[in-house]
Amino acid sequence: MSYYSDENVKTKILDPRIYVPNSRAVFDLDLSESAYMPNLKLGFVGVTSSAAATYARGVGAASIIKSARLLDGKVVLSQLNEAQFYKAFQNQNKKNAEAEVKTSNFDMSSNGRTINGVDNKVARIAVEGLANINQIDNETTPTNLATLDLRDYFPILNSMPMLPTKIFPNLRVELTLNAALANQVISIVTAGTVIETVRPILIADCLINEDTVDKMMKRMPKSVVYHEVEHDQFVIPQAAAGLATGDATVQQVDIQLNGYNNKILDELLIVKEIGNAALEVDGNNVLGNGKWSSQACYEQKIQYRVNGRNVLPGEGIVGDNERMGYLVDTYGDCCGYPGSNAYQYNALNLTQEGVAGSGQQDYIGVYLGKFINNLQINYSRVNVTEASGKRATNALLIGHTYGRVRKQFNLLDNNMYVIDYMQM
């Protein structure tokens, strides 16, 4: 018998118990249901805007969600901090066709590109999600809103067959929202533009047949191993002043990350946020992916040291293609475009975005697969003088790291449980 039948499953739409526009939303999954399926989704995610504009092109409407937590009472089951940068990476961590035709229509992003038949340049041809002035009940100019799969935010949901309320009696989803205009949640920053978050909903499939739930609980594994995505960060300082015209200076930054100590760390992703988001604005228009980009720098090199030993041979990862190769080997397909991970690459003859879109998807990924006592990153870039442009290779950058660490859910007697980090 299928569990996804009319007799066993119903879809429940929940309004937030607490909703403060542009600030937070809290949903309660109460005890009225026997169990919730793990495919939880957020609906009506987005903003209204007094001036029509596309959403942030890389991250889409998820640009308003700064952090997300899944709790059972006071127990944090899963959480994602600095979620916009990781969601922007996830949105492009797909085959080009899937991003263009499927996922961008759900998340309101603009990932996935096609060759324009008019000028033979790579461009986003498909319709882009538009933040507009009216709520969706207005037929004239309704704003476009996203539907987001919470399994992207809470990895534990990918490993749980269901969430029985006998085990999780106080389930709650908490969202921290940030829809400030300067946060580049839409593609313009025109002064006087008023944006406000739309009241989101939580969409949950519920198992309503208690006998079915009891049978499934008997077959639930007593132990589940999964990967939690944890965040830590570092700073790449701004280049020293006084570079003469034509100068090129190597800037070395040695980083000590303590957030992954005493944990098994598998994949590690680095996203480089530009410290001054205004550098991603031309007039009132946000350039490409804007603030939520990962910035390329000139002649970067990166080496990882785990427990006192270098992880990679030689100087580590050197060159644009090598960085891309490590990223794809670690995380799978990514829908890049010419110049997407290259510094100041003038792709004007290849892409409609030209230099403005170059170097905005320079993600660095590596597989470590080690128990961490000590983690160091040795990073270098070359500071150069340029007459114009944002000069990301000289700018202060914030390095966001997202590590997939191994955790274990253990089901005990009397429907009690513990969640621990795996040690070895």
C-alpha cells in the first residue's frame, strides 16, 4: 500500500504563529497530526516592491532569508546560518537546463543561460521572477513569489523517513528575514523604493493514519547518519594602499578555522563576499548577482592544512580551471558561463553581461573527509592597480565557509533521542 494515497496523506498549509515583516517568521507543527513528511516547503516567499524589479539573480527570492532553524522544543534539529550565500551556490549547483527551466521558476532566481539567436551571446533568455507592487491576490500587477524546499536548509530531513509527533512533539520552523533595500534582495537600489516581505506559508504533507505511522515507526532505523551544513567565516583584508600604476603584489592570508574542530568534516565550500556591496552597483542597478556573488580574484592560490599536514599536492589549487574542476568533483554539476569564475574577464563578445558578470561565481570546493583537530587555510591573491571597476582582488572580502559535518541521530527507548557529532 502506498503511503502517498488519499487514505494516508493530506497536505496542510500553515500560517506563521509569529510574523514580523522584514524581520522573522515562526511556524509551529502541532500535535494534531500523527506525523509530518520530511518534504516541508515554504510558499509565498518574496517581497512586494514599489518599483518593479527582478529578484537577486543568483539567490532569487531566498535573498530575504538570513537564517533558518528547525527545532523540537529547545532542541535544534538542524539550522543554516548566512543562508543566502549557500542558497545562491545551491541554485547554480545544477545542470544548466535544470536551473533554467525548472528550479529558477521555483526560487525566482535567474540561473541557467542560453545562446541568444540574435547576437549569438550567452544570456538569460527565460522569463525572470519579478517583485512587483501588489500582493498575489491583485490581478493587475501581482508580485512573483517563490516556493522553497526546506530540505535545502535542513539536511536532516533528507535522511528521515518521517517526523512522528510521538518523537518530535514540539516541531517549529524559525526564519530570520532581512529585506533591506541595501541588501540587494532585488536588482535595483533606487532611493525611495519600498520593499516589504510577503507573509509566507509552510506547506506540510501529513500522515493522518495512526496505524500506518505506528508501522513505519517500527521500521524506522535506530540510528541515522547525515551531514549538517555548518558555517564559519574569515576575513581577507583590503590591499595595502599606495600601489603604483602597474604594480602587482602577492597578498598572503593564513586562516585558522576553529568552527569545525572535533568534528568529521567532509566537503568544504568557500564563498567570498565583497565587503562593500556598493561596489556591485552601477547607478541604481545591481550588477549581475550583486552582493550574493562569490568574488574571483587575480591569480589565487589555496592550500588546506588539516592536523598539521597539507591536503593538496604542491601549492594547492592554482588557476581558474583547476578551481572549477575541484568544485565540480566535490559538489557535482554547476551552471557556469564564460568568465563566471575568472577575474575581470572581458566576455563582451561571449555574454550579454560582459565584464559586469565575470568572476561572480568563483566558489571554491574541496573534499577533506577527516576528523578535525586543527584546520588552516593558506590563501593568496595578487593585488593589482586598475583604472576602474570594483577591483575585487584588492577589496576586503568576507570568506564564508560551509562545511558538511557528520552527525548522528540515535533513537532511544520511550521515543527519546539524542543528536551527536560523529567522532571517528
